[in-house]
Amino acid sequence: MSEPHHSCCEHHDHHHELVVQGLRVSYRNTVALKDINFATSCGNRVALIGANGAGKSTLIKAIAGLVPRSRGSIHWRGTTVRRWSREFAYLPQREEVDWSFPITVRGLVEMGRYPQVGWWKRFSRTDDESVESALETLDLKDLQNRQIRELSGGQQQRAFLARAIAQEAHVLLLDEPFTGLDRRAAGQLGELLAQLAHEGRLIIASHHDLGSAPRLFDEALLLATHQVAFGAVEHTLTTAQLETCFAP
Amino acid sequence: MTLDLLQNPFFQRALAAALMIGFANGFFSGFVVLRKHALSVSALSHTMLPGITLGILIAGALTQLSAFLGALFAALFVGLGSVAVARGKRIAQGTALAVLYTTAFAAGVAILPHLETRQELEHWLFGEILAVGTTDLWITFGIGTLTLLTANLWIRPILLTLFEPNVAAAQGVPVRRMQYLLFTLLALSLVASLQAVGCVLSVGLLVAPAATISLLTDRTPLLFWGGGILGAAGSVAGVILSAALNLSAGPTIVMVLGGLFMLAWLFSPKYGVLVPGRR
């Protein structure tokens, strides 16, 4: 792996904080998510844990600005995030992506730069360099001209991470990143997320495998349409709390 | 014989129209293929017929202008309407489109027997590129320039939207507006190709070129530019071939493009079904 080309904490004494306060999401008359209150900072890996329908994906999407928040607020680095932030990158579940889309790995990573470059301007040398560097960091250099369907599951996940890194996102919002990966690919992805967090990014991912959570994440947020618990992963995933969360 | 034909102003205009329409629609076929939107375009193209009848009803006569405006109005109404209905998320856009376009088509069919111009309507169903006048050429040129410029200005947000709307929205792309824009551009392209290939066959021009290119490359920009060049070349070849074989021009254009697609499907180095060792 190459040297980290970008770190959000390098030049700061304090850590960048993400604060979510009183968040609620409703669809028409159904409350999908309520009373979400937590604060975390860059450098952390946060797992969102809960049963199906507990609101994991909804929370990811609410932070990314993809579903309207009916109440509550999100602050990042001291400013309110109104709808979306360029410093957040959303990585969808793999099955939601149209992998047959005629685009190469490099093309996908370049898409991450579009907001920086603007809708009209040409790619500058800096833009090309960030694309190169993102491809290198995620070890995709040799695969850059492949069509995205020709990648393995782990490589596809890495391609989207490279896109997020080219975007210079500080907060990576991943929806079930480990689903469908074999052990080896899951292991690699785990190391990669650790490295990205170490470089100063904040990683928030929905996750359904309780067994691997302590190894892969620093903090956990237990969800059952409301927030059951939040904190360091080993303190949060206690039997009592998991029972509340997964009770039938 | 060919030289004679080339000096014929009707034929010259037909070639110019084929070149322009072929390029613009070939370019836009890239969006259609990326969005897997061929059926939507088919729906929009069928919407133009009731649009034309509506135009006749309001204007009282079948003129170039009444047909163009009627077709454009109907295509925009149904296309943008389907995006709006799908907003609620309860109804998928394809479903909305199917309901809206069949309703519009039904209205057109109901009005049709009461109009005096049923004979001429055939031109609009299958096109008559040899009847293209100088004004039509200018209209085609105008629409083509406008749509191509607009598409190129917004191609990045459009591509982001087409690839994965959620990721696009998280990057700050106004996804809904991009969808409206795309449907508007598609409606304009369809209307611009009315004279050349007519309502029914316009779908071919707006799908086949990029569908062919997508079998030959994985690079997204090539879909658009390659589609444009293939569309232009295929359309010009179609017009020349139709004169040589004494066939109607519109159908010949679509057959040429369809034939090229079949060739790519069979023999594409990477995706061709007859190529051994393809992935």
C-alpha cells in the first residue's frame, strides 16, 4: 500500500466530530428511526447493529442526506449538515449497484472527483493525481481498465472505496460492506477499513455479524428503530443489550 | 445514377438530415442504453402519435409545426409526468409511463377517425426523409445543437445519476432535476427524428447505435461519441441504400442500424456470441 495521501486529522490538534442529535426519520405515518443521539470522531470505525428493519440502512442514508430527516440535526466539524456534505461518501449495498454499467474501474473512481472538478471543467493534474493515488491505495492499479462486473466482490467494494477516497471524503458511510464477501476478501476489507480509519477517516457501516464486530469496529450503535446503546464496541455488545435489540 | 442523385436537392437535404439526426440521436442512445431505458423511449415514441393528432385538432390542419409541437407536448407531458408520478415511490416509473402513454395513445386513436388527414399521417408514422424541406433542416439543426450542447454541459451529473442515483444524491447531484432534464432531451430528440423515421421507428435510432457500441467497449464516453458517429454513418448509409434499392428511407435506416447491432452481437471481440473465449 502507498503512503496515505490525505488525512483529515494530520493538521489538527482536535479530532473532527460528528454529532447526531435527536434524529428521526419517518415515511408518511411510519416512524423508521427515532431518538438517535451519538457523537463520534474521525479515526473511528462505528458499526450500526440491529435486526432486519431496525433502521441500519435508514440511518446510513439519513446521515448521507438520501432520506429526509423529519427531526433532529447532524453536525460535522462544528457546522450543521443541512442535507448532504461533500465530505461524506455513501457506499451502497453491492446488490443495489448496476454492475453491468459500461464503465471501467478508473471511470468509476473518476466519478468521485466530479463534484470537486465541477460539472464542466476538465480534470486538472491534481484531479488525475488523486485518482491515481486512490487506485494505488486500494491496490486497483492493475485492474483500472476492467469493466466493473469483472471484479470480485472484494475488489468491487474496494473500487467504491477508491471512489470515496478520490472524492476526498472524510466520512465513509457503508451499507453492509461485508455482506457476500468470502473470508479472505472480508479480512482484506477489514484491514483496509482499519487503515483508512487510522489515516483519520470516520467509518460508519451497517453490520449484521455480531461475531466479527469487535474485531472490525471500535464503536457500536445498537438499533431497534430507536437507539438502544452506543459506545465502545466491547461495552455495547453486552448480552442484555443485544437481547433488547434482537428480542422477537 | 448516384451522381445524378447527389445533385438532387431533395436527396441532398435527406442526406444532411440523416447526418444530423443520426448523430444527435446516436449520441442520446448512450443515455438510453445506460439507463436501460429502451422501453421508456418506445413508450415516448408512441406518445407522439396522439400528440400529432392533438396538434391537428387544435391547429385545424396537419402542418409541420402543428405536428412537431403536438408531438413534443405529448412526449414531454407523458415523460415528465411519469417522473412526477414516480416521485411518491409507490408507483415505479415504468408503471407510470405505461399507464400514461397507453392513455394518451388511446385518446389519439379515439380522436383519429374524426380528422380529415388520415392519409398524410402515414408520413409521420414511418417518416419521409426525402420530403424534408429547408425549414425542417434548420429545425433539426437547431434542436440537435441545443440538445447536444445541453447534454454535454450536464453530462457529469447525468452520468452520476444514471449510474447510481443514491450515490449521486449523496454527492449533491440534484437527481430528480437530472431525470427531468434527461426526459426532456429524449423527447426533443424523438421529435427531431419524426420526419426522418417517424414515430414508430424513431426508437431504433435512439437505441440501436449505443447498444451496438456497448458491445464493443467498456468506456462510457465512447458510448456517446461512438453512438453519434455510428448513428450518423448508419443513417447516411441507409438513405443511400434506400435510393439504390428503391426502398423507403426511414425503414432502411433502421434496418441498417439493426443489422450493425446484430453483427456486433455476433462478432464483438469481447462480448460476441460467436467469438470463442469471450468472457
